[in-house]
Amino acid sequence: MPLMVNKRVNNVSSSMLGGIERVGNKLPHPFVLFVYLALLIIVASGVTSLFGVTVQNPETGDTEPVRSLLSGDGLVHMLTSALDNFVQFPPLGLVVVMMMGIGLAQQVGLIESAVKRVILAAPPRLVTAAVILTGICGNLASDAAFIIIPPLAALVFRAVGRHPLAGLAAGFTAAGAGFSANFFVAGTDVLLSGISTEAAGIVDSGAEVSAVANWYFMVASVVTLTLIGVFVTEKIVEPRLGSYEGGDDSTALEQAQVTPEQRRGLRNALLATLGYVLLVAVVVALPDSPLRGEGGSLIESPLLDGIVPLIFLLFVVGAVAYGITVNTLRSSGDVPRYMGEAAKNLGGFLVLIFAAAQAIAYFEWSRLGLWVAVNGAELMESLDVSGLTGLVGFSLITLVLSLLIASGSGLWAIEAPIFVPMFMLQDVNPAYVQLAYRIADSSTNCIVPLSPYVAIMLGFIQQYDRRAGLGTLFALVLPYTVAFYLGWMLLFAAWLLLGIPIGPGEALHLP
């Protein structure tokens, strides 16, 4: 039976998303948005400098004037620093390296086979949990998870006698709303931590946000969101859908099965990665290990400083073992070729980062960022808004903005230079500000009208219900969005109140 959506719910939801889409469509491309932002900073620096605005530097205690980018010194700085701003922007090298490793694993077929294996091998009672767990961890494959997991989940649900739209909804929202969570350190961790580090430098030039700064919390988030997703699917979404009487999907399901050769590839990839992890563990455990820090510390150590190259090699080792087994790697030359193919997808990211790097650098050099942070922190103090209360308020601001700006990294590049220094001056660790951002931004991924994956998901839905529209999609995914955000924020609040570190050596308040 086709999905029967209450007309009132459909009309209201379509109207809400339509309004968001109209506002969002008036916003320029994120690259252009950063160009406008840079121009705004240039003009604002000139105006504030003209009025003799000063700010007290929290690092030195000195009172310093806001510098004008419209001056001769400002013009020279913009021209001579443009390349350095881009090349030295922290996320750039980190993301390129990570994407080469993950891209290799994706190109040889390792990630897709692993996703299929987990979902298709799950017992019928655990199908929902397998779909959601795999969808959440699917962000290792970046946006490819949106293409692979939802249709596969629909086939599996149909095969066990359940409504395929429930499988689509579970797979899509897990991959979207749970995008930031993972058992592993992924590209998102690397990208956002780099932007956070750059923003933190506005008030503390030595501050650094590690790629594993949110790791403990994100591991717990996978389990929490999986339980929430199972509940929403089986107790809210699926009962509304009722039974489904459509065509037989057995042929498509059979074609989606993992072949014996791919199973051997997955086994060999697992053995190779376990061997690599064991080797690293042995080196770390050695007396006077070069990967340990002073006094044998693991928190401030070369191990954590070099975590991105280590994870890169982890993906390379697994991908090579899988590729050789299934014959997608026929020569050593295939490895750099596949890495190059993966790097091609970074073109849009590089263009965006170039503009974002200039805007953030202008904000820092002019001291406008410091001035905004100091005054914002004073305002927060006067309103008695700090710590958990302030972070929750910040997440709500992000929740609204994320509906209009589809690029998660783009939105963080706008918010981080303002809010990270502001919270730092309130003694709040930037890793916690980043985490509050990730929860809000990730939760809304499935209801952003400007996201291309909303249109793709609608196409998947219409394969099972030709009359489905945007309201149908909204009615399916909204329960997940609300439940994920509320459950995630409750976990965040409990985590902070209990004083549990969100990552290695990360505490709420700065040392």
C-alpha cells in the first residue's frame, strides 16, 4: 500500500521546508559568501580603526588598536599573505592526507563491501540496528554513504517483510543526522579540528584542537544514536507506514550480495589492519617509546600529534590487502592512481578553503576577531551565560543556521572565528564548542532543502511511492532529526555534568 500521509502534516511540512528553501536560495554559494565576509571584514576594520577602537590582548595584557585592512599596511598584508593563508591553513594538509587514504579504500571497493556485509549479514531482528549503526559509521565514506546505504537498507527491509520506506528512512537519517559520530577518527574530525585550531589562534597562538578531541564522546554517540534510531524506526516511523504490498525485490537484493571473493578481501583487510594496529601498539608499549611524550604520556605525545598519518596508513594497509585479494589493485601504480581519483573530489573543498582562509586571516590580523571575542565574552558574563548553558544556546543558533547553509565545513568556518575565541575567554575549551556545533549541524542534515541528498532521497522514496513529495520525506525523517538532537544534547549535558573527558586529555575548562 502506498504511503498515506496526513494532508495537514504534509502541507505544513512542505510549507516550512519551502520557506527555508526560499530563504536559503537567496544566500550565495559558500565561496561567494566568504568573499563577501572578507569584504565586510575589510570595511569594518577600516571603520573601527578610524574611530580608534582598541582591545586588550588576553595573552599579553597589552591594549592594542584594531588595524585597518584599508591602510597601506593592510593592502600589503593581504597581497603578501594570501598564499600563506591558504597553504598554512590547518585543515588543508590534514584533509588532503585523510581523503587520500579513505579515498583509496573507497576506490578499491573496501568500504562498500564492508557496508553491505554488515547490513546483509544481520539477523532479521537486528536489521534495524545494523542499518543505523552502519549508516552512522558510513561517514568514513563521506557523502557516498547517502548513495549506498539507504537503497540497500530498503532492499533488506523488504526482504524480511518490512516496509522498504522504513529502511530508506533509517539508512538516510543515520548517514545524515548521525554524520559526525563514528567509532573511528574520520575526515570530519580532521577538517573541523583544523578550523577550530585556526579560530583558537585569535586569542591563543599556541592553542591546538586535536583530530581526536571529540573521539571519546563520538564513540559513545554511535551507541546512543543507534538505540534512538532503532526506537524511532520501530515504534514511530514503521507503525505509521503499515504493511507494504509492492513488487518483489529479490533479484536486486541478490545482486547486492557480497561475493565470496569480496568476503576473502574483507577478511584479509581485517587481518592486515589488526596487524598494523598491533604493530603500533607494540611500538607505543616499548620502554622509552618515541611515540610517547614526556614522562611516558600518551595525551601530549607524538602519537596524538601524528594521529592523522597513522590513520592514513591504516586505511592504506586495509585497502591494499582488500584490493590485491579482489584484483582491483593489479599493480603498485594503481595505488597512487586511485588516490589521485579520490583527490579530484577535493576541488570544491580547496576553492572554499582558499576563500575561508583569507576571511579568517583578515579577521585575526585586523584584531577584529579579538575585539568581537572580548566583547562577546563580556556580554556572556553579564548575562551569566557560560559553560553548559552557553554551549546549549550556541547549538540552537547553529541549528537554525544549518538549515540555510548546507555546507557543514562552510558554516563552521563562519561560526568558529566568532564563537571559539568568545568561549575561550570564558575559560571554555574550544573542543567543546566544536562538539556543540557538530551535534546541531549533523542533526539537521536530512531536512536541509538545499542539500542535494534530499532530492536523491526523494527519488529513492518515489520508487516505492510515486505520489510521495517533499512533505512525505519530511514526515519520515523529522522524528529522527528531533530525537537525535534531543538525545544527543542530553548525552552532551550528562557528559559535561559528570566531568567525563570528550577526548584524550580534553576537559571543559581550559588549563
